[in-house]
Amino acid sequence: MAQTAGTAQERGNPPVFDVAVIGAGVVGAALARQFTLDGARVVVLEKAADVLDGASKGNSAILHTGFDAPEGSVELACIREGYAAYLDIRQRLGLPLIRAGAMVLAWTDEEAAELPKLMAQAHANGVGDIAPLTAAAARALEPALSPALRGGFRVPGEYLIDPWSAAHGYLLQALVNGAVLMRSAEVLSGHRADGRWQIETAAGPVAANLVINAAGLWGDVVDRRLTGQSWFTIRPRKGQFVVYDKPAAALAGHILLPVPNKITKGVVVCRTAFGNLLVGPTAEEQEDRTHAVLDRATMQALVRRGEEILPALAGHEVTAIYAGLRPATEEKEYRIRTDLAEGYICVGGIRSTGLSAALGIAAHIARLAGRGDAPLADPLWPEMPALSDEDLRDWRKPGHGGILCHCEMVTRREVEAALQGPLAARSMGGLKRRTRVTMGRCQGFYCSAELAQVTEGRLAQPMLGGDDGNG
């Protein structure tokens, strides 16, 4: 497939695909996988030098049941289908699943009054195994919770995963089964002629019968570049996070969720697949689609909120802070629009539930497109490297070539592997997301020199050249 595309470009003609997916975030990756396995010739067009460079690089890494999703919504249907699909395929792709369960907690009388409505909504959404909790019962399950707790309920089916392995696994499966990934391929313009899209990208022209816009934070911009208008407007919503050192993870076995409001699901406290404790995100609207600037006052407020929920956090150190942007729009719903007569589908406004819903969104879009009648008979199933501390990490296996990053126990073999293959890391941020390297307590202070040597000539911007902006 890659040879065919290259040969076509050498002849001066753009390669022709059945489907062009714009955006290599988790939704774009799931779409590429779905259409490739359905038998389509797929190209993925990514603006950045590496994948998962936009909204998908910063998330809470929770596999949601959809218990609190809008009843009867497309979002709920996609979450439920995506949740079930993840559980079905995750072992074959080597994806993590950490059994945690969630607790929705009320800290005021007003929040406690909302619990019955939330539980009724969960039942209406098909999540019937929830269980109400008194404050005493909740603290019996989680002794570190503040005595200020009013009550809550438990959602056993909520899981922890890791933030990036799923998206990498979806996209890698597409690539090993014939899809093509074009990086640094920002979509500049496009038009439809004779039943086919002609797309101009920064990496060269591409032709496709069907275009799926999954450009996330840039979805409305791509919409206008291709169709001349957009029916929605992205309003970037920043989420800031605080990450505590690994001993803090012992304070919370469950995912601790707040009572949500109309704007946000609120601040979550939970363990991570990497053995830390996470507090966040915030929900801050901004105009800038590129930079998620960290704010000291907000970080301090998150620390205070974490300590209000788990008072013992006051004795633990913060080792990292980060922020991500979510592609919110003027409406809360997913902004999915289909124009098959023009060979165009827009998948916009996929906010915080995108990680859980991605496989369901992909299946939904495939049905809208009328695909699935010629699936691959025997697709390849690549296995992702184990990043979760609950899985068998590479450092426990022989012949790994030594530990390169001691904070996160990342081996030289893992780094070398991440720099090779059809989905090789092309940025330092991409290398972090594939291996956990430099994500630990020292934030790369001790391993950066050796990493610079190992990655020399293999990243879009050398490590010694400064921050590549993809952290």
C-alpha cells in the first residue's frame, strides 16, 4: 500500500484511497482501524509530526460506562458500544485494563440531593449495577476520604486504562493491515470533482472517495477548508492536572468522581496506570487551540481540592503537572454530520468521553457510510508494549539492554522499538507516550543525555534543539 502511494506521487498523480481520515487522535485512529478492517483502502492525514498530538495527548485515562451520559444521545450509544468493543479486543491488542470501579461522591447537601437523579439516569442508561453508599459505607471502602463526605454511589464497571496505548493500538492495527499514515500533512484545501475528493496537504496531494473529518481541535477549520463553511465552532476547553508521586496512589483504590454540573464532569481523583495519583481536570474556556498554559493559582487550587477529598494528600509530593485541550463546541452533543452525496462526514465536538467512545464512534460512522460488507478475512493483530504497572513490563524480561529511564523503569529495548516500525515515534512527546520515558519523578533530568544519543537523527526536532512542544 505504501509503495503504491509513493509510486503514484512519483508519477505526479495523487494516490487514490477509498477513505481519507483527517486527524490521528484517538477517534481518527479508531476510524482508520474500523474502515481498514472493513476492507477499505485508508489514508490518515495528520497535521503534526507525530500522532495523538492534539486533544488525545491529555486525558484522564478512564474507561467510562456512560452512566451519566445524556439519555438517548448518540454519545451514550457510542460510549456503550465503545466500552464493550474495548473489553472485547483489548487482550488481542495487549491493551491494559485495571479494575478499579468508581465512586460518585457528594460533598454538600445540594450535591447529595442530586444523587437519586444521577442513579436514576444510570439505570436509564443501562448501567444497572450501581449501589448507593452512605458516607460511612464509602469511607469503609476508601478510609482516606474526608469526614466531610455526605454520601454517594458506586459504579463497579468503570476501569482505569492508560492514556495512549488504545489509540496507538487502533492505528497500528490499521497500518499493519494496509492503511497509510501521512504525518506533517496539514489539510490546506480540497474540492470534489467527478465523485472524488482532491485534497491538498502540506505533504502532497491525496485523492479519496470519502473524507472523514476527525480533526478534533481543528475540526471546524478543516470543515471550512473543505466545504467553505462550518456548522459548528470549536471552543477549546483547557483541563489542568496535578500528578502526585507514586506512594500517594495507595490513598485511593476507586476512581473518585464528583457530582457533575452542566459544564463539566468536575475534578476527578484516581490512580493512574503508571502508579501515580491524578487530580483534575479543570474546565477553562480559551481561544488558543495550540497552547494549554499551566497556571500556578489553578494548580494550587487543584492541590487544595485534592486535599479536601483525601486529607492525607497533604503529606505527598506533586511530581508533575500538565494540561490538555478538549474540542468543546457551542453544543454539548457530539457534532456528527453526514453528507454521503458529497462523500463527506464530519465528526466534531468529541470531548472528554472520546477515549471510551472511540470504537463506538468508528462503528457508528461505518454504518452511516454503508461500509462493512467486505471485511478482511484474517486481519493482523499487533500487540502493544505493556505500559501499565499492573502488566508485565519489559524491564522484568531478559535481554532488555539496560534501564534507560530509572524513574519509570523504561528499557533501552523499549525506546529502540518505539523508534522503529510503521508507527515510529517522531517527536519527544510521542516517545513519552509510547514508553513513559522522562515522565517520572526527575522529569528526564538523569536520562535526557542518553536519550539524546539514542534518538539522534530520528525525531522531527532533536532533543538538544529544545522543547518540541509535544510533551
